[in-house]
Amino acid sequence: MRRVSTSEARKELAELINRVAYARERVLIGRRGKELAALIPIADLRLLESLAEEAEDRLDAEEAHRILADAGDELVPWDAAKRELAGAAVHRPGEAERPARSRRVARRGPRRARARNRRTR
């Protein structure tokens, strides 16, 4: 695996891309001894993405099994949950309603303000 600095990578970007794409090399790009990024072949990227997705699916399945195995949780049928949620969104009689707010804002130009000031004197 080749290591290059950011300034070197800037100068040799076309060459580095060709080495990665055709020679299937991997390149680490760093600054002041700290690794910042990597250039990898697209096949390696696809492999990493599929592995990450499989690991995430495995974790989701384990979590689902753990939840289903927990005997303390009560399972609620979908129809009952839907009825309960729909009832919460409906306005119930006897509850105070909020007055609707008007979005219209009265604007007074400079002429109206001056005329108003003359009348109040």
C-alpha cells in the first residue's frame, strides 16, 4: 500500500487514479503523518459496502430476535395500535380549541404614520 502526502497526491492525482483503477493498488493520503483518506479500486468499495450492509442486517436481525424473546413486552395487534393512534389525533369534545392566527400583517407606510401623528396632536 502506497502512502502519499496531500501535496504529492495533488501533483500526481491522474497517475494515482490510474494505478488504483488498473493496477488495483491502494493509496493512503495523509498530512503530517496522519492518514486522512484512501484511494481504492471500485471493486473494493463495492465489497466493503456489501459487507457493511450484511453486518447491519445481521445486527438488525439479532435485535429483532432479542425483542421478540423478551417476555415482559406485550405484543399489540396492528389494528388495535392503529385505532389507538387514530383516536389520539382526533379532536375530542370539551377540549379547548386554539384560535386560528391570522398571518396577515398590517403595514403602515410613512404617509399613514405621519397623518396619524397629526391627528393625535
